[in-house]
Amino acid sequence: MAAPKVAVVGAGVVGLSTALCIAETCPSCSVTVLSDQFSPNTTSDVAAGMLIPHTYPGTPIHVQKQWFKETFTYLFALSNSTEASEAGIHLVSGWQIFKTAPTPKEELPFWSDVVLGFRPMSEAELQKFPRHQFGQAFTTLKCDCPPYLLWLEKRLKAAGVQMYTRKVADLWELHSEYNIVVNCTGIGAHQLVGDEKLFPVRGQVLKVHAPWVKNFIRDGDGLTYIYPGIHRVTLGGTREKERWSLSPDPGTTKDIFDRCCSLEPSLRGAQDTKVKVGLRPSRWCVRLEREVLSRGGVKLLVVHNYGHGAGGFSVHRGTAKEAARLVGECIAALRGSSSRAKL
Ligand code: FAD
């Protein structure tokens, strides 16, 4: 069989990292990325990019932990390399704070031994937050976007991966050109494959210039957060289920700013505010599986990797590795059927 041709649809953090894992694990494959939008116009470009996992109720915790661990390990190595600044990856320390003390079960999230130096906050640290009773201090990683997506695109080009702007209306339109199609379309999968279990959770954030803010602060409910990046600080946020609007809401902008200033009053001096909106591709569980589509006796091999909701950056490398493994299974199945056909 000739080199298998793989099309990855989608160029957010999931599509680009999946294409990279496929190119790395199957150098004999010809990999192409097709997407109607590239950076800076994807949901991934809006994200804060913090490695703090969100829990998917329908995915076993040990699987989520594995995805997070693989992502953390990969980015930690990158943060220790000369490419860290170009890739927009850096370590950031800070606090997750709670108005009431969590139950003993909540005190230790499943990812507490993956991030660095996880510990309860001291009384002295808590003095900074008089309205909060309890908190956790740790160091994690942050991906700044667009730099991280541009770095992934550069790696893909170096690996010989082609990238084209194209909207795919139906996965079957790729059948004559590609052996395997990998669906990484985020919220676009709602229309592309008619997934009714996928819904948007709208998020509005502000990106401000406040270079004196060095530590992250996250209110334990996940609604209010301050995440410093290399150049700008992301202030959030909102979680509006089933709301599709991409237009910024001025009332929400003021509300986010006020909430963040109540946690870090020095933000009143922040400048050059940019407002961004993105739709988190949310689902009960990430859809990460093989599917064989069949039409009139013809088969199309598909691997789905979408529905990462509020935690796509936190698990992207782990899910990309698993998607690449599933592509490997599809290739083995294709090789099996082509050698049977020769007999
Ligand atoms: P996208 O980035 O949306 O990429 C999908 C791609 O598919 C796009 O390129 C699109 O153009 C393409 N596409 C769609 N349909 C088609 C089609 N029919 N044909 C061709 N191309 C198509 N996660 C974290 O881990 N940490 C955070 O701190 C964090 N903060 C966030 C803050 C906000 C405000 C938001 C909105 C999200 C945040 N997230 C965070 C979540 C994270 O952004 C998402 O989980 C992640 O970006 C999903 O990546 P994706 O590649 O699946 O989707």
C-alpha cells in the first residue's frame, strides 16, 4: 500500500497538536491540515491557555489524569528549552482561592500531584484575600496564544505537513483524496457531524497590559480569574451555556473587570484592554474514538477528537497522542485489507 494519506480537519490547539503527533508517530504518512480558520481566528486563540484541568463527567478520572500528565510533561520540557519563549510556554505560580473551605474530597483535585508544589495556602498568603477562607498554592504552565499555535504550525511545516484553508461541509467530500480523516473541528462538529451532545459554553475574557501582575489568581468556582501571560494578563470570565453569540457584551466587560479588581486591586491601573469571546466546545466527555462511515458499500475511516470544553489546552497533547494511536490502528486495518485484496 502507498503512503497513507491523512486529513486533519481543524487548526485549533487540538487539530494542530494531533497533526503533529500523527506526523511524529507515522513518518511514512502524508498528513494535511484543512481548516476554514487558522490562528489568530480560532477558539484556541481566545483561551487563557492555563494548565488547570476541567473535569469531564463522562470520562474516567484516570484517563483524564493521563491526558493531563502527558500534556504537562510535554510542555514542561518545552518550558525548559530554548524554544520556550517562541512557543509562548512558561511556568506560573499562584493561588486558587475559596470562600468556604472545600470538603476533604475537594481539597485534593486529581491533578494535584501533576502540577508543581501543590499545597494549602498559608495564613500569611490568605491575608491578601480577606473574603476567602481557604486556598491552594501551586505552580503550573501557561500556553500563550497565538504564539503556541504559530509554533505548532512551524513544527508541522518542518515535518512536511501541508496546510490549506478549506471549509469541509461533509466528511465524505474528502473520501476520494484521503484514506483517513481526523475530525478536530471543536464546536464546528455540531454542524459537520450533527453532534447534538456538543454545545457551546460562551466565554468572554479581557486581555490587558499589566506587567506587574506575576501570579495567577483563580476563584475556586472558576468564574473569576487572573492569568498572567508573557505579554498580557487574561481576566475572566463567563460560562454561558448554549449561547452562540461571538459579540462582546460591554456590561459583561465591566463586570469581569470589577470582579478581577476585587481580587487584585492594582488591576485598576491596567491599560490597553482587548475583549475576546470564544465558544468552548463542550460535551459530557471528549469524543475520542474511531468510526467507520459507510455509504453505498464504500467505507471512510474517521478518528474523532473534539469536545474538549473548558480544558482543551490542559489535555491537548494527551488526547493528540491517543488520536494518533487510533490513526495507527486505522492504517493497520487498511494494510490488512489491501494485502487480503492482493491474495
Ligand atoms: P478550536 O480552537 O475552535 O479549533 C477548531 C478548528 O476547526 C478551527 O480551526 C475551525 O476553523 C475548524 N473548523 C471547524 N469546523 C470546520 C469545518 N466544517 N471545516 C473546516 N474547518 C473547521 N482551556 C484550557 O485548558 N485552559 C484555559 O485556561 C482555557 N481558557 C479558556 C478561556 C475561554 C474564554 C475559552 C472560550 C476557552 C478556554 N479554554 C481553556 C478552552 C479551550 O480554548 C478549548 O478547549 C480549545 O481551544 C478547543 O480547541 P479545538 O482545537 O478543539 O477548537
